[in-house]
Amino acid sequence: LDSLREDKLWWNGPTWLKEHIEQCPRPTMALSPEESRLVSPERKRIVTLCASLQEPSLSAIIDPSRYGTMERLVRVTAYCCRFLANAGTHAGERKIRARLSLLELQDAEKRFEDRLGSNPCASWGPPRGFVSILGHGRPFASGRKTVKDEDNTALVPPSSLLPLNGLVVELIVRLAHESELHAGLNQILAALRGRFWVVQGRQAVKRCIRACIICRKHDARPFCPLMSDFPPERVTPSFPFNRVGLDFAGPLYVKDEHRPAQKAYICLFTCMVTRAMHLEVAFDMTTISFLAALPRFIARRGRPSVIHTDNFRTFKQADSFMRDLLRGKSAGKIREELAMRQIEWKYSTDRAPWCGGYWERLVRSMKNALRK
């Protein structure tokens, strides 16, 4: 400790530390080749900053999903463009009129076309039979409909090529659909291709028609209620014409050699089980004609146990004979005849014409056969 207390080199260091840097002694130590390879240079961190100016897209400023129609989207875009134009001009040069001009609306619509047409065929390519032409910074679909004059100027401009998916494309297709008064697929596609050629446009139009509420209401099939089971008379096995349905059809015009054309009516009997049909002619609308037709039917087909017919209050076009026959003055005679023959007469439910559907359908078949 005594020697360190008096050691100047320990307390002050070497004398050349107080001299100028140029007068300091140079190191004379030399490194061997092996040692020099082991010494690596100093590593320095280099920071590189890259910046690019990217303009915000139109869809980032104006969200198309907030607008239900293309017209409203174009008008809002036109007003925004007018505001930006007025913000960069003097007060005396600003456009202050309330209504939008045609040029402003066309410019707003062109902005969306330019945005959509930047890369519409990335996955599908141009339509078959068409050539993709670059014009004004976006592609067009040029086909045989392009008409040119003597100066090689297109009189009918080519259609703008648009992608399949996108909110703006859906609004454009919906506008064409509503402009054509909710027409069919081919008509909407033809009207749309007058200005725009949507890649896979048929699929886009089909998707628009399926999403249209008005078209779904008009094209929907009528409600089909759950039908009940057939009544026992329709499904219980029995011999033909044991249970029959009765209806009248006509008039038919019968022409004779000696008399002019006269009216005749058909009394239709159909079996409820086998759907067999028997026709009897009634030459006039009297009680005697019906009472004559019924025994002829019984003589040919046998006596039925049940006769089912319409409730004649539901007939809107029935004439007075049918009412008199089953509900009027002659009802007592008919019931007496049926009771003697042990025949039960049943009426269908009021205001339920579908109860007699099985004989109404045979009336139609009979009339079609007579016409042909």
C-alpha cells in the first residue's frame, strides 16, 4: 500500500495521455495472418425508411353498402365531388346551384366505372368472342356490335368490362332490373349489355332476380294447404257405381234433319271408387227428364246406395231447373222416388266446391272429348 500511495503511474497514468493526440505513441504490435482473419469489422445498423403516397380509393370514402340504389349512390358521389371542387376554388367561382348537372352525374358514374374496371378479368379473362381493349385507363369489351364511321371512330361505344362480384355491380344490375320493370333474364341481360359487360353476367342477373322481393312475390307458387284424407266412400272397395257423384253439364246443341238446333243436357254419373263415368242425355230441364234419366242409369249400371252432388246454393250460374229439381217444388217427388229405391242423397258442404272435384274434372274430360 505504501508503494501504491507514492506511485505516480497509478494515480496519474502515463505522461503521453496529457499530450496532443498526434504526439501519442503509435502501437507497434503486429497481428499474425491467423489473428487478422479472426478480427471482424465493426457491425453498424443501417435504417432505411421507404414511404409511398397512396391515394384513398373511392369505395373507402363512400361506402356503397350504405345506399340501396345506384341512382342515390351516384348523386351522393356527385355532391361530394362538387364540394371538393368548390373547396379548391375562390368564392366567386364556386358552383352553388342546387340541382346536379348531367356532366356531374356522368363524371360521378365514370369514377365508379374506372374503379371497377381496373382489374375485372383477374380470374376469368375476357368473355369468349370478345377482345379486351384498353381505353381511358380501363378495359372494354369490343364485339361485332361496334360500328365505326369513315374516320374509324366508334359510333356505338364498346361496353365497359366489369367484374362479377362487388356492391357497385349489384347496384348496376339492380338498376337495369328495375328499369326494365322486373322483366326476365334475357331482357335484363340485353339492356345491361348496352353499356356494361359484366363477367358471367347471366349469373349476376339470376342472383339479382332471386333477391328481388317484388319478383319473389309475383313468381311464388300459391299456397298449397295440407289436404285431409279421402272420405271413406272414396277408398272403401265396392262394385262399380255403388256410390256415385252426380253433375249436370251443358247445354249441347243437337241438330236434326227436320228440326233446327235444340239444346240438350248431359247428366253425368261417376263412380267414387273406380272413377268410371256414365252419361245420360236429358233433352229438357224438367223433372220428368231427370226422373227418366235416373232409371236408365240404374237399369244399365245397377242401383247405387249413395248419390253425392253439389250443394246447389253454391252454383252461381245454375238455372231455375236445378233449384226446382233438388230444392224447390219437385223435391218431394224426387225424395219419394229415391226412398222407394233405397238411395241416399248427400249434398256437399256449403261454399266448398272442392268437395266435388272428382266429378268436375270428369266434366272437363267429357267436354274435351266432345270438342275433338
